[in-house]
Amino acid sequence: MTQILIAEDEERIAAFIAKGLRSEGFATATVATGAEALALARTGEYALLVLDLGLADMDGFDVLRQLRETGAHLPVIILTARSSVTDTVTGLESGADDYMAKPFRFEELLARVRLRLRTPQVVGEVATLTHGPLQLDLRTRRMRVGSQEVDLSAREFALAETFLRHPGHVLSREQLLSQVWGYDFDPGSNVVDVYVRYLRKKLGAEHFDTVRGVGYRLVDATAGV
């Protein structure tokens, strides 16, 4: 049975989420502190973490950062009363896979949980994606520009992977939202533009063309040089 960890210090909300998930066939564990969340998340026994930011002993962002610093790829859905764009971007940049604001509908949370638990197909999968000087190792999750290794956040990695799987193709903002964010964000959001800007800064702006009114395209900036 798939186990989900819930880090939420409001007992009523924690009980509501746990009851709903159990009714859908999941096993759940609830904790009220960041320390407990980290300890259990690192055991490898859980398939997903639902994380509140306002925990009693530490900020949820700190829990997330510490978890990602250890190399853990456990899917994390942030569930919080903080709904500003700044907090949303901070959460995603810190390695969250999704971000939901309170109050929320359980049906939406359930849909996002199921989306994040989908197992990617790896049969016949290539190990490395390459385009010009850009090289992405899917097994080690390392990005290189020529001989230089570049650190990417979880969301930046997913966006870079999408571009490298479709080199030369014009990808609309809606397509990128679907591939990287799973349609979980309003298509009117500028989150795609924000993350493309991050990739341009880290990998080189010359690798990403803007197609006005449509989206973006990955190009080989060294072609013809």
C-alpha cells in the first residue's frame, strides 16, 4: 500500500487529509514538526510528502531544503496559507513538486497526489540528453554546459529535460505547463517565463529563443560556428 507522509501541525487539517487519503486506499502517517518530517521522509518508506510551511519547530521551506540537500527525490506537495507569488516561486525553487494554498478542496489535493505518484516509464529510456554543448544526465541528474557542471533545482531540471527532449521545437507556455507542472497552474501565470529566465541565467541565454506570442525554443548556439 502506498504510504503518504503528512507534515501538518493543525490537528483538524491533518486528520481531514489523512482520513480522505485512507478512504482512497493510501496509508498515511502524520507528524506535527519539521524534525519528525525529515526523519521519516529520509527512511525511504514514503512515496510522497504533504508539507505545511507553518510548522511549530521550523519553517517548511527549511524542511524542504534540508531534504533536497541530502539528494532525496521524494515528491513534495506544499500545502499552506501562504499564497503570494513570492512564496510559490520560493517553494518551487526549493524543490517542491507542487504548491497548494489553503483553504483547499480535498478533490484537488487528491488529484495532485495521484499526478505526482505516477511512475515514469523508463523502459528503453536514454541515459543522457544532449544538444550542442548542453548535456543532461538523467541518472545522476547532472547538467553540463560544455565541461562546466551546473546546479539545477528540481523544477529547473524538469524544464531543461523538456527542452532537451524537443530540441528545435517551439514549445508553448501551455505545453511547458503540462509537461513540467502537470496542468496544475493557471495558464495565465508567468511561472514558465520565470523559470526560463532562470535557465537562461544558468545555461546561457543564447540557447533559448523566444517565439513572440507562442513560447520558447531550444537552439544550438554553436551551430555554424
